[in-house]
Amino acid sequence: MNEPLPPPDDVEGAPSDGARQRLLDDVAALPSLPGVYRYFDAQGALLYVGKAGNLKKRVASYFQKSHGGSRIGHMVGRIARLETTVVRSEAEALLLENNLIKTQNPKFNILFRDDKSYPYLKIASHAYPRMAYYRGAVDKRHRYFGPYPSAWAVKDSIHLLQKVFRLRTCEDTVFNHRTRPCLLYQIKRCSAPCVQAIGADDYGRDVANAERFLLGEQEQVMEALQARMMGHADALQFEQAAEIRNQLGALARVLHQQSVETNADGAFDKDADILAAVVQGGRACVNLAMVRGGRHLGDRPYFPAHVEEASALVEAAGADDEAAAVPVERQVLEAFIAQHYLEGTPPPLLVTSHAIDRALVDALTEASGIRITAQHQPREQRRSWLDMALKNAQIKLAQLLSEEGSQQARTRALVDALDLAPESLDTFRIECFDISHTAGEAAQASCVVFDQHKMQSAQYRRYNIAGITPGDDYAAMRQVLTRRYGKLAESAGKGDARLPDLVLVDGGKGQVAVAREVFEELGLDLALIVGVEKGEGRKVGLEELVFADGRGKVALGRESAALMLVAQIRDEAHRFAITGMRAKRATVRTGGSKLEDIPGIGPKKRAKLLQRFGGARGVASASVDDLTAVDGISRELAEEIYRVLH
């Protein structure tokens, strides 16, 4: 083994010489067995999780060459400690690696995030089963088909089955109380089992045919329908034969529309996933197209994080390591397959844009109990599917890069326009505040966050404003800024928290003056505060920026990329404040429902009261004499209203 190299001296957070030597001793003592390794920095943060068929060879390769001042050189230089877990096989290593990546989120691993659950088409258990769109945990009492890539794909399939098999979609509560068929029966989208327009046996047969159709047995369904039609015709049951003939016609039209999805020889791939990976500009896209029951249901793009870091780390292992020759696209594809399927149920066929590790396919088979086949050089129809998936992946990635480039350009333009000097453009953080109320009622303040070139909705906050004169926006702004930055300023002084690089307030000199006072009291930098003042005629594009540190106003110009970003953030703060205020106002005003509980108050009297006093709050603040002045309200009733509302 070559002599291990020391870390570069200029790596921030590099471990001490003693810690580095202990690390190299641990590397030298590793066994030549399959397992999983984990790298940690001096602060204990997890940097990378990897798997290896030979732990000793794989881990040692990271420390046998100089990486200079590259990104990966800084990363390797930060490794202060490693942990390893020996397993029995590469399949077990894959499973463990995947679990650690998904739960620990190491910085240098390719990571896919998918918080969305997939929708299914559900056929609910019932004497007359119902079709429904479904998303959530699966209940074994019912049958589920999918998953589908989108809600649209499920609803399209339901619409298709309505046309061919005329299954019901109504809720049981509606079904159980129907006395005559609904409109769907009139337009031949339902066979109206609710009023026994079809027998249970015939309806059950339609359900069975629909399930077979969803499973890809279209030809068998058509043959069975043709046999039934001929049987009715032979028995001179021409009306029944005509019904089945119409059903066959609808099915034939559907199959004709789906003909693009059949193989050249007329056979169907029942269930398959088509996976295409594209890498460009330091970003990657995996496009997943789903085929279920022989039907191409659509696709969905996925964009992983840490692509540049992970690819650089593998390359750092050295040309003598077979893993170093793995293309980035294959790394991304394998990361997606492991994270997406190892804890789920993959289809029996995966068509991929790049060859994937056979050990990964074996691990999928072992974990799912289904024999999985992976194919990366398909022919005929599968080739067409893969070409479409690749094209869509390229389009989605180009869109992402265009959007990111545009946002980065806007961030740079704003930083330059305001003469700011953030530590990093990628971590430039803006917080924006807005106040919203209706004539002083239900006052709320919003705080929205722009970070890493995009709005961070998970970090948005709303603040209920109380204890001020209704409608006093200055007092509301003072309250929200004090609450937001009071404790944060104290923590930031100790190095425990990070203040934003810019604080936007929706308003001009008055709001900026209030923000200035708050920041002076808290000992914060006044240069952080910028007010967004509406221009002449309050026209969009004529806004001016007002500063708290004494600088003069700045008008960026209608076409300014910096102003576009400011307007985007300001508008988002306004939207977030408005929606919160309306929700709060609705909650406050539901007090009007208490009037309905008072004997003698019907809809008309309630409407008169609310109209006279301007809402539930006005009614509650009215005196007994005021209430008796309303037409139809006696003194006894007024006293009862006053008692209930107080």
C-alpha cells in the first residue's frame, strides 16, 4: 500500500496531527471484507457513507493520492474519524448504506428527497364496489392499482373505466340513499347499481373485467366480452348483446388510443418503470416513467442534492479502484433506485438509461420478494419509452438550470445594487415582513424567507399582533421585529444563531424608522434594513428602496433583475400575510354561529343583527338597548342575546 498522505494544511476544520494519525492507523487495520464505512469531521458531523466489497482497499484509496485544493481535497482533509460495519454480502451493504443515507443526510452523498406519496386507484370492498382516487396507507380489505405518477393519471384511468365498464364512483353515503339514477347513468358513465338498474352478478363481472384490464389483460377481457355477446345473441337476448357490443366498442376505442404504448408484436409489458438519468451543470435529473397494466401513465422528474460532491468523492478513490470509473449518471441512477425502491415495492421490470450494479438488482429482489429484471439496452417499444424518458429528463433539467441561473443572477444583481458583501451568494438570506388586517381586525404579521436562491416556505412564520391600537401598522411592525430579532440578536452575539443578510419591510420612511429604532435597541446593524416603498401611483416597477442607515433612496428601474427579486419576495410576504389574516378573521367571525343557538334567532334575524352591527364582534359589543333597536328583536330576546355573547 502506498504511503498515506497528510491532509492539506489550508483545509478549514482539519483534524489535529494526532487525530489524523489515529485515523490512518484505523484505515490500516480494516479487514478485507464487505461492509459500510462512514466518515466524520472533527465536530462529529457525518460527511459520507459508502459501501465496499473490500473495506480495506476501498477506504485506503481515499488517502493515497493528493487532491490539492479541490473540493474533494477539502472534504478528505476534514475526515477526522471513520466507522465501519462489516456485513455478510454486498446486498446487505446496499441496504445499510441506503438506510444511513436517508436517515442521516450526509453532505457528500447523492440524496433524493420525495415527500409526496404516490396516488393509487382504489376499488373499495362492497357488494357493489366503488372506484376512487386514493393516497395514503393501504388497507388490505380493498384492492389498489398503481402507484401512479400523478393525480391526473389516476383520474384519467377512472374516467376510462367509467366509459368502458361503467363502475360507480359515488360515496357509500350517497349510494345508500339514492332513489333514482344520477346524471352519470344518463350519460352512460355508470350502470346505476344504486337503484338496481344492474344485477349484482353482472356488476361483479364488470368489476372483475375492470381489474383484469388494469392488470394488463386487455385481450383476455375482450375475448370474454365477445363470448358473452355471442351467448346473448344465440339466446335471442339482443338488448343484452347490444349492451356488450357497446362496451366492446368503447374498449376498442380506448385500446386504439393506447396503441402507441403496445409493443410491435402486439404484446404488453404489464408493469415496468423507465428510468433515465441526465447530469449537466453540476445538477442531475432522474425521470421516472411508469407503465402499469401495459399503459404508459406519465412521468415525474427527481432532482437529487449533493451531485457534485458525491461524484468528486468517488473520483477521488483513484483510477485503480473500479468504482472510480463509474459515470456520474450511473451513480445518480443507482442512488435513486436504492433510495426509491429498497423500502417499497418495485415493478418486475426496470428499463434504465445506464447499466446498474447487478448487486443492486439482487438486493431489490431479496428485499421485495419479487424477481426484478433490469434492462439498459432495450429494443422496440421499450426503446421508445426510454427515449421519451431521456428527452423529458433533458427538458426538465434544462428548465431547472434556467430557473436557477435566473434566480442566481437576480441574487447577484441585488447584492451588487445594494453594495452588500455576503460571505457566500449561495447562503445569502433575506427576511421580509408585511402587516395585514381588515380595519384593524385580525391583525397579523408575516415573515417570509429567501435563502439559497429560492423561497424557503418551511421557514415562513406568522405573528398574531395584540395589545396595540387597531390599525396601527407602525406598532405592529415594532412588535413583530422585536419578537423576531430579540432573542435572535442575543443568540447571534454568542455565535449560536445567524442573522439574515438583509431585512425587507413592506413600507417607506415610517416603517423603516420603526425598524431602525428596534435594531438600535437590539444593537443590530442598521445596514440590514431596507424598506420597499411604492412608487408614483403605486405602480409595479416604480418602487423605491429606503435605507435605515442614512443612504438616499434608490430606484432600481422597471427592468432591474434586483427589483424583480425584491418584488417577488415582497409579494410573497403580502400573500402569506393576507391568507393568514383571512383565516384568523374567519375564525374570529365564527362567533356569529353562537347567535343560531339562541332560541328565537333564525337566519333572517341573525342576518339583520350582523348587518346592523357589522359582524359578530359588533353584535357582541352592542348594548341591550342597541339590540332592541333592530327590527324583530324584543327586549327579552335582546337580553338573552347579550347574556349568551357575554
